[in-house]
Amino acid sequence: MSGIDEAPDACLLEALRALTGEAFGSLRRTVQKNLAVLAVAYLRLLAAGRSGHGKLTLAALARMLPTGGTAHAREKRLHRFLDNPRLDPRGVTDGLVRIIFGQRGEGLWPVVFDQTKAGSTQALVAGVPCEGRALPLAVYTFDYPWQETTAKSQNQLEEVFLCDVESALPAGIRAVFIGDRGYARATLLHHSNALERLYILRGRAGTSVYVQGKRRKLGELAAPSKQPRRYRHVLYQAQLRVPVDVIAYHDPDFEQPWWLLVPTDCGQLLPTETIVELYRQRMRVEQSFRDFKTHLGLRGLKLKVRIAARMGRLLLAFTVAYALAVAVGSSQQASGARDHLECPRREPRHGTCRTLSAFSIACLMLAHPQWRGVAVRCLQQMIVRVADGEGLLRAPPLKLAALAAA
């Protein structure tokens, strides 16, 4: 069928079925099984060593399904999955949180979120930074022009999206939501303040603010390059005048300064230097977007009907495989593979000589005859641990004091 040894994939599918049964308990059992089947199919595609020239098609994905029957039967199964209205994104978010955090967890965790184009539709994605990438927590899709579904507008959908992610987190975990300028809306800030939500959002330079009673543009606040400056109790936007703190900083590596908006009086939880370091991690979600589009070929995927809903279901299944692949690429077993598969740079770039991400290492391990068995066994071990409630992120939450000193 695909040229891949079926025996290890059969064991992998069995383990994934057990995991989806544990993590996605709110979904129907048929949906749980199909999530496991699609996750294995995605892992098989990753094992093909794809690049930016390899576009994903539904026919190629159907051929990779680890199920019996004819090619037509596999295609029918895939299309039933894509058209299944019982696959609730909120239920998948609960399962992804369980996979990433496990049943136990505590402390502050950064959650980066942003919007990207997936095929011919739009996707809201939130994830936790890990090894230079973001492990996906949630994916919601929609189309332009806006078509009212569960939300009356895109702004309302974004607020629902953040609330769903926040409510899905384990009791001991508190998120710090990190977003770019597109989310620096006064209404979203006002709503977040009312919910006592922690956030770090990059403000728009042209927005009016009130500093010590004087009206100015946000971009007029001095942004030093050596040490970030904190402006306390700033009123953001002329009409709503939302109270925030502003951290102004001009990173020498970036052309434009940052004016970062955070809740007022959060200095004890989020020191000024820590806020700057946390915002740097926003790019992790951009790197994951590149993986989605380049390594899997989502950029070239063409759907013709019910595009947003069907693409959303594809992405929800992909996020399970993607999180597992990043975890494999950052595992102890992957360190030996990296020495064999990577050609490091002679001179450091961005503080490292590495040329391959954790996700790329996982893809190469799955494609390489010497390392495929190691990768599959590592996947099986991880799946068993996650099913037992450990979670992929076994390290403690970010040590904010250590991060600030980094």
C-alpha cells in the first residue's frame, strides 16, 4: 500500500486508539477511532520526507490510512470523517490539553496564539512553546467573507476561542496568552481584564493612550534598546480607555520597537524583563505554521465544499500527530539521531549551530531505515505515558525568575 512495514504501524494504531479513548472521552467512539487512524496516516506522510514542493491531497491521505479494504473504501472513510458534524473542536481542545499537560499540572504557562491561512480557509491556532515550536492546544477555522456559525463575528469567535482554551486547562495551570498586534483591540483587553486573564499583546503604535492624564500615541512612548521600560496604569484607546501596563522595548534584532500590553499591577507575576522574554516566544507558533504548510503541504491542499469545517477536522487530526512528532524530536532518543542526521553550522546563528528543528528530526527519523524503528518505539512509549496521565510536557512550568535572567 505505502511501502511501510505494517507491523509497527499496527502497534502504533492500537496505542493511539487507547490514547484517544482516554483523552477524547467527550467525543463519540467512532470519532475517537478515526482520530487515531488519521494521526497514523499523518505520521506516515511525515515519514515520506516531504518538503515545500510536496502538496497534500485527500487521495494521498486516504492511501495512508492504516485500514483494510480497497482504495475507494479508504476514501469513503476519510470523507465521512471530514463531513462528521459530531467532531466538536471544543472536545478536541479538551483532549489536546490532556495530551500536552496530562492530568496534573501547576503554575504559569505561556500560550501563544495567532491566525494563519490553511489552504483556502483561515485558522485560529493556540499552542504551548516547546523546543522552538508550539504544541497545538486548539484549532478553530472560518472563511472570508464571514459566515455566521457559532459566533456573530470574527472578534466574537476570537473571544470564544480564548475562553475555550482557558476553561480546558487543568485546575492548577494558568495561561499567559501571547498575541501580536492584530489582537490589541480595546474590547478584547476589556473582556480579558474582566476575566482577570493574563496576557501579553503587542499594541498598535497609532492607538491613542493616556499617560498620567495626557493623551499621546502609543508609538510616542520612549522604547529604549538596552533596558525595557514599564509605563504603569496607562489608559489604552480613546473611547474605552482600558487600564493596562505598557512595556516599551526596542530589540536590536528587530526593525520596530515593541509596545507590549499587560494587565495592570501584574508585576509580581510578570516582571518587566520576563514579559519581553515571553513575547519572544510568540514566533514559536509561526514556526509551527511553517511546518503545517511546508512539511505537510497544507498550503497546496484544495477543498471544494464546506471548506472551513472540513479543513478544521483535518487540522484537528493533524495536531495530534504533530504534537507527538515534536515530542519525539526533542526526546533523548532523538539526540543520537541528530548527531547522525544533522549537519550543524560552523558559526552559531540565533545562538545555536543547529540546522534542524525537533519536528524535522522526527520526520527524518521516521523516514530513515536505521532510525524508523527507534522513532516508532519512542512514539509508542510516549503514547502509553500520555494515556496514563503524564502529558507530553513533563518538565515543570517556566521558571520565571530563571527566564528573566536568560
